[in-house]
Amino acid sequence: MLRPVIAKGEEAVAKGAEAPASIRWAVASLSLSMLLSSLTNSSANVALPTLAQAFAASFQDVQWVVLAYLLAITTLIVSAGRLGDVTGRRRLLLAGFVLFTLASVLCGVAPSLWLLIAARAAQGLGAAIMMALSMAFVGETVPKANTGSAMGLLGATSAIGTALGPSLGGVLISGLSWRAVFLVNVPLGILTFFLARRYLPADRRTPKTERIGFDSVGTLLLALTLAAYALAMTIGRGSFGPLNIALLSAAVCGVGLFVLAETRAASPLIRLDIFRDPALSASLAMSALVSTVMMATLVVGPFYLARALGLDAALVGLVVSVGPLVAVLTGVPAGRIADRFGAQRMTILGLVGIALGSFILSITPATFGIPGYIAPSVVITAGYALFQTANNTAVMTDIPQDQRGVISGMLNLSRNLGLVTGASVMGAVFALASETADITAARPEAVATGMRITFAVAGALIVVALALAIGSRAVSARPSPR
């Protein structure tokens, strides 16, 4: 399944010009990088029940196998991008592949749960480097006119990893053991390393006098702030107690300290003046809002299908997998469309699709059954694929060479923060709208009502994102004062 998608993507990237084989293989290595980071995330979720049995641990304890990976990515992805800008993106990306592969080996041979969790955190650091720098490398490997096609291919392979992970993980666990879920990354990681080493362009050498420093204080403050926020949104499994409030307060204080540190740093991790660019600020905000809404399909969808429509677990999994499948099929075409008709225009069209699908779900009665859920879900996912590709293309096309890594990291961070926030906020909206403390015991009618209200809220959030998109486009279209 992967090879045809990569082949189509390479054809799209090379359309209009005969791309050298080196460019095609470079794009393939970047695509495999995105595949690995998403595959290991989605496949690990399937292993949690088996891990709880293998280590005689509680579900709350084994959840850290997933959380450690996500927290490492969320807290370190901007720093990884900036470090690539400072030290050389190719060098750091290769180190990321090595770290990810070695951590996968440690995960596969871990004798205890806590060593497995530590190895997953290391794996998350490798994935943070891979995710941030793969997008940054597109500008160095692909002609500007084909940036959208390359971004679409990266999005499609990431979606393949998300879609393939649960089924691959299930097969490996049943046929071999839970260790195979992590060890399968090793040959893929080695292959990706050698492709990237052979075909990615070398780092530019700069004289020592021109090299910029790395903002260690800002990096530490940002990591602690993001960790506090992510933990505030995930600890408690939906309840928001004193610990969550304390962590959220710490995150707010951390933002203030980070801003203060960046204004005083000689070489800041994030140049705060970039937020004066309305297009970039709007793109980051839209990415977070859209990811928040997309998380609703993962949080709310399974409960609605199981409780309101009465589907068994196998059928629920089949229906939910339609979303990632649509993302796989629409990723590369979305990139071609963005290249042909303009990234900003397609960003708005993608948002319209997400809003339309959300509002349709908010008025669809349960009597419409599975088709009534799948049809608007397809519209939402296709809109998301178009938005994500077009938005990433619009941001990354004209970024200065020394800022590509950090901006790519910020794009990925905004998406991750949206997913973390969506899991908590949209889950809380769903529970509140269903008028029950225990959603697993709610009446089918209550769950259906909760789903409709949740997607009405989701549609409203996308309307806010649309306003940002239209507003930033209007500002960008104004002639600059002489």
C-alpha cells in the first residue's frame, strides 16, 4: 500500500519537470520518516492491554507507554527544529534516525515497564527530530512550484502510519509478541537512515564567526511549560482536579517566563517578532483549532457508534478506519490542488469542508445509521487533508533558510497541542452534553445528543478558523505602504 502512494507522490512532485532520481529518493526518505513516527504511535495503543498483562500493571500505568512518547514529541519538537537550524538539519536528522532506531530496540527488549516507558520517551525525542526536520527539508529538496505535492505526500504517508498501526500491531501481537510492535521499526529505521544519508543535501558550512548560538534557557522553559500543559490536559482521564489546575497555572506562568527569556536572549529559540506576521500567526492558530476538532472524531466517534448505533467492536474499528483511509487517498491530490490553485485559497476550501461535515453531523439523527455517520466524516477528513497540506505549504514555502526548522517545529507543535487539547476539551463537551458522569453507561439517546452538540461546537470552532483564514488573506492582499 505504501509504495503506490509514494510512487504517485513522486510523480506529482516531478510533474512538469524531470526530477532527478536523487530528489525522488530524498522525498521517499522524508516520507518514510513521517510514516515511522505515526506508525509507532498508533500501533503502541493496541499493545496496552497486552502490556498490562505482561507486566502485571494497571491501565493507568501502561498508559504512560503512549503518554511518554507524545509528551516527548510535544515538549521537544520546536527545540529539535531550532537545533537543526543551528547545527545542520541533515546531521541532526540522521542522529534522530539513529536515536529512534536504538530506542525501538530498547523498547523491544525492555525487561520492565518503567524501562519501556523511558525508552518510549527517547523514541519520542527521535520522532520529534524526524517530524520537525522532514517538513523543513522539503524546501531544500523540492522545487517551489511542487511544494504542495511534497507536503501532500508527507501527509499521506503519515496517515498510512496512523491507519496501518492498529491492524499491524494486532497481527504482530497475536503472531509474535508485544515486543515485535517496537522491533518492527528497526529495519525501517535503518532503511530510512541510509536513504537519507545517501540522498539528502549536505548541510551548508558556515564560518564559526557566523554561527548562531542555541538558546538553552528558552529551550528548557518551553519544554517545562509544554510538559505542564500537556499533563494538565491528560492526567485524570477527563476529570479536572486540583493537580490539573496547578499544572495549568504553572504552564501560564511558564509562558510569561519564556516570553521574558526570549526578549533577552541573544539568539532566541523563537523570534517573537515572527508573530507580527498575521499569516503565520493565523496558520498556527488554525492548525491548533482544526486539530482540536479532528480529535473529536477519535474521542466521540467510537462511543457514538458503539452506544448510539449499537455496533460491535470490530464494526466500530472498521467504521473509524474510514477516516485515515480517506486521508491516505486524498493527501497527494490535495497537494496537487494546492500547487495549482494556490495554498491560501485551498486552506479556506479545506476549512469549509470541515465545517460543513461537522454541522451535518450535528443535525444527523441516529436513525440514519452508519451511512449517516460515514458520509459527513468523509467530508471532514477530505477537508482536513486539503487544509493541512495547503496550510503547511503556505507557511513553509517562503521561510528563510535559517528558520525552516523552528517554523516546521511550531507547525507540528500547534497540531499536537490541538490534539492534546481536543482530547480533554471535546471529551468534556461530549460528557457534559450527554448529561452523564460515566459515558460508558449512558443511554443511546443521550450519547446521540452529546455527539450532535459536540460537533456543533466543533463546527463553531472551524468558523473561527475560517474567520482567521479570510482575515489573514485580506491583510496579506493589502499593498504594503511605501
